[in-house]
Amino acid sequence: MFISSLGLLAFVAYTQAANLTVLSTAMTPNGFHNAARGWNSFGIQANSATTPSWGEFNQGNVTRQCDVLAQPHFKAAGYQYCSLDSGWSLDEGDNNGRLLYDPSLFDLPAFAEHLHRKGLLLGVYVLPGALCDDGNKTILGTNVQLKSTFNGNNDGFLRCDFDFSKPGVQEWHDSVIHLFASWGVDLVKVDFVTPGSPDNGANLVVDNSGAVVAYHKAIAKASRPMRLDISWKLERNNTYYDIWRANANTMRTDQDINNSGKSTFVEWATVQRAIENYRQYIVLQIPKDQPLSIYPDMDNLYAGNSAKITGVSDSMRETIMSHWLGAAANLITGSDLTNLDNLGVKLLTSQTGIAIADFAAKYLMQPRNPGSGGTDAKQLQAWIAGPDLKAGQAIVILANYGPDQGQGGFSTQLAGKQKVSISLEDLGLGSGPAFNVENVWSGKSSVIERGGSLSESLAEGESVLLKLSLR
Ligand SMILES: *[C@@H]1O[C@H](CO)[C@@H](O)[C@H](O)[C@H]1NC(C)=O
Ligand SMILES: *[C@@H]1O[C@H](CO)[C@@H](O)[C@H](O)[C@H]1NC(C)=O
Ligand SMILES: *[C@@H]1O[C@H](CO)[C@@H](O)[C@H](O)[C@H]1NC(C)=O
Ligand SMILES: *[C@@H]1O[C@H](CO)[C@@H](O)[C@H](O)[C@H]1NC(C)=O
Ligand SMILES: *[C@@H]1O[C@H](CO)[C@@H](O)[C@H](O)[C@H]1NC(C)=O
């Protein structure tokens, strides 16, 4: 569409006057320009009753899920990663204390080859530290015994923590990543990173951020590109955020959002929490006015299965998808890919939806409160990603999160349908230009005149995802 240069100039001027700091992005440390898209096993592992076709966490059952990603509509949408969560590795490493896959469950080199042949990629899961039982083994390429690098077994898991100042620690990480690369691994998720990772009953060492640095350095030397995703609910202060953003591709902003032992994947109360954690995270980045070199991970995306299996209504599934898209978060679904419904396929793969993910990967969304343009937690909330001044485009979400179920951050209890309205001014788009507005999920188009407001009547948990283009 032709955009008059006068309109564009007015747009630039009005946006500047509106004092909106656009959240733009830069390349991530290992060379990526977006967050990973794919599937991860944890939601089903934690809630196997959701997935009748799931037997156990093994190669056959994972293959059945991940092969769906090779279908043309998923491929076109960029879903590539088949990410194994906890449980693929043995409790004892090889002669050099490097992690090994459990051969009764997986043959990872063969599995990676299968995935690569289909244009897919393999992700694995690790914890910081090495296996305590490998203490007497010698780190590959050194004469250092692993136990001389240990700092005790603090977490109650099988892992011993590293003293990151000891010689051999980097070499151990190098050797592990070298082995992973030789199998064909393309993504490493490091869980239980601290500070962060609220203990969940484990006694975590206060600071194992050295593992993130060491894995990053190892990946930089690896024979194949790999993404580094770190988890969970990581410390956000500058001291640590500067470490995460210099070393990883994505960082978790919340705890696990999955249910546990249920026949559904997720609860609305937890989704409210996940969105609130993204808000807290992103609001910290606004005043820095620096391109973001790390993407948020809001945890697995549960939108693909029917309301009965996902655990929330269809409009809430849409709300989940819209927020994960606008946040440029990992689009790593945890749904049962063998049992998607039509809405699930549409949400995950529609070209208009994926175009939002691509836009947000350059311009992440930030909250703008209706009525003030502020950034607080609100039950009736608006978000804006962009604007991209050159393209004359912005993405807007209007949402009614429903009554706060405890962790939404907004505390209000407005029941039933609510009118959610925000002026262009409060959105930070000034009072000048008019926009064409496209509702991404319904496909409906409308126009917002200069100085106007966007307005929707929204049920509890309902939202709209809007694409604004300068008229
Ligand atoms: C899934 O796991 C079950 C239990 O181990 C197994 O019997 C079944 O063969 C697996 N499915 C596939 C497709 O490998
Ligand atoms: C390491 O070797 C020592 C001496 O042989 C032994 O006492 C200890 O149990 C071994 N540790 C492990 C983790 O195997
Ligand atoms: C950052 O967080 C860590 C751990 O949570 C804390 O020890 C440290 O004092 C904080 N640093 C700053 C600058 O706030
Ligand atoms: C997600 O599942 C894990 C494993 O079952 C569990 O420990 C965790 O509490 C679950 N998360 C929530 C929010 O229930
Ligand atoms: C404009 O942005 C600056 C810098 O982020 C901030 O200090 C100031 O309070 C903002 N002004 C308004 C009116 O929002």
C-alpha cells in the first residue's frame, strides 16, 4: 500500500511527541534474529493423560509428535525444533564425564539424522554442573579430574556444581558441546539456572550463571550453530540480565506454566501469571532504550489442542497465542501435535499470525494502559509492538484478562464482558495519522481515524490482535 511521505512524516513526529520508546532488537549472542519455534516434550511428560497416543518419553513417541512439524504448513511457519526435555540422558557420563543419551530410550545421532532429513532440528535439555558420579574421570583434553572442579552437590540432584574459577571447567563444557554437535544437536536448554529458578524444593546454589557463559563459549566454537535457551524465572537485575543477554538466545521470564498430573495442559490463573511476568520483564527494558539481544521465553505454548485438553477456552487459547506472538517469545508448543483441532492449526500456522511473530521479533510489545498510556498491570490492558516507522505499521493487542485469579498482578475482579478502549494517543501513536486496522484472527478490517480510539467488547480471557497500517 502507498504511504504518502507527508503521512509518514506526521507519523514520525507524532510518535516522537507521544514519548513511546520502541523496543527494537539486535542479533542474539549465537547469531539468531528470533526465538525458536518448534515443540517440547515437557507438557506431555507432566500431563500424559492429555495425550492418549503417548506411551512414554522415548524416540518413537517423540518422533510421532515432531514429524508433524515437517508438514508443509508448519514448516512454512518456521517450526523446526524438536526439543527433548528432562529424562533423555543417563545418570552416568562417558569416560570423560560427558553426558550420554539413554540408549534404551533414544539413539540421538540417528534421531538427529531423521529430523535433519526432514528439515527439522534437535534440542536437548541439561542442568548446570556435571554428574557427581563422574568425579573421578578426567576432562577430555586435560589432565584435570572432574571432582577437582566441583563445588559440592548442593541441589539434591545427581549434579555437582562447578567452581567456575577452576581450570578445566570451560574444557568440560567444550567437550560436552563438541559431543552434542557430533550427534547433531541444534539447541540446548539449560534449566535451573541461578540466580532465578525458584527452588521448587531443591537447594540450588545461589549463582551458577557461569554455566550460561561456559555453554555460550563452547557453542561459539562448535561445528554447528546452536541456540542456547536458559530457564527459569531468571533474575532480571542489570548485573545478571547483562550476563543473560550476552550469552543466550532466550531466557525464561516465568516458572513452569504447565499443569502437573492432569488431563489438561494449563490453567488460566497460570497464564495470567505468565503474561504478568512478561510485563514485569519488558517494563524493565523500556528505560534502557537499547536494542534487545535476547528474546523472552514465556514457557511452552499451549494453544494447539481443543479447549477440553488445553484446559482453557478457545478465546483464551487465542489470547495465549496472541501474547506469545507479540512478545516474540519462543513459539515452542507443548501441545499434543497428533491431536490438534482446526483452531489449533490456525493459531499455530496461519500466515497472518506468523507475520506478527516476524514483526515482533524486530519490535517487541510493551504495555500501554487504557486511559493513561502507563505500563502497570491491568485487567483491561493494551499492548503495542512497534511502530515500524518505515513500514508505517504497528501491532496492538486489547485484552480483558478476567478477574485476577491470584497471580495476575492487577488485582481487579471485573466480571463478564468489558469494553476495552484505548486512544491512539495513549498507545503512543499520537493524534495525527489514520490507520487501517486488520483483526488478525477474524480477518475483519476497519479504519481508525486520526485522534481516534480502538475499542472492543471483550469477555473474560478474550482479546483481539490487531495489525495497524498507516492509511
Ligand atoms: C510409545 O511408548 C510406548 C511405551 O514404551 C511403546 O510401547 C510404544 O511403542 C511407543 N510408541 C512408538 C510410536 O514408538
Ligand atoms: C573416586 O575414587 C575414590 C578412590 O578410589 C573413591 O573412594 C570414590 O568413591 C570415587 N568416587 C566416585 C564418584 O566414584
Ligand atoms: C542482583 O540480584 C542478585 C541475586 O538475586 C543480588 O545478589 C544482587 O545484589 C543484585 N544486584 C543488584 C545490582 O541489584
Ligand atoms: C509443571 O510440571 C512439573 C512436573 O510435573 C511440576 O513440578 C510443576 O509444578 C508444574 N507446574 C505447575 C504450574 O503446576
Ligand atoms: C518520556 O520518556 C522519558 C525517558 O524514558 C521519561 O523519563 C519521561 O517520564 C517520559 N515522559 C512522559 C510524559 O511519559
